[in-house]
Amino acid sequence: MSKGTLIEQVRAAKTKAAQIFSKVAGVNGVGITRLDEGYGLKVNLSSPPEQSELLPTEVDGIPAAVEVIGSVVKRAV
């Protein structure tokens, strides 16, 4: 993707990213993040993928930052 990825382009890629990443890893969130030169996808995983699974680094030309954050649980107030 060219410099300065527009946020509208990233929003359009979120649904597709969730579908792609859910096939290879435990996804518990897909969002938007600021990158050095614009915006990109932020994909949160509940556990690391198998070593044999290659995760995409972009979806429809939009860069994807992947982070293993563990399970998401509701916190007590």
C-alpha cells in the first residue's frame, strides 16, 4: 500500500481480515491502528498460531499488525 493509508480503506478491509485470520488462529479482535505512514489493521490473537501457519502481513494491500494478547475476559468492577 502506498504511503498514508487512508482510514476508509482500512475500515473496508476489517471484515475480510477477521475472516482470513480466524481460519488460521484464535482471533479475539480486529481493529485499526496507527502505523508510521498511515493506518493499518490490528489483529489480536488469543494464542500463538502453530509454527507451520503463516499469517498474512497484509489484507487487500493494508498492512496487518498481529499481537498475541491472550484471552479476553470481563473484569469485575
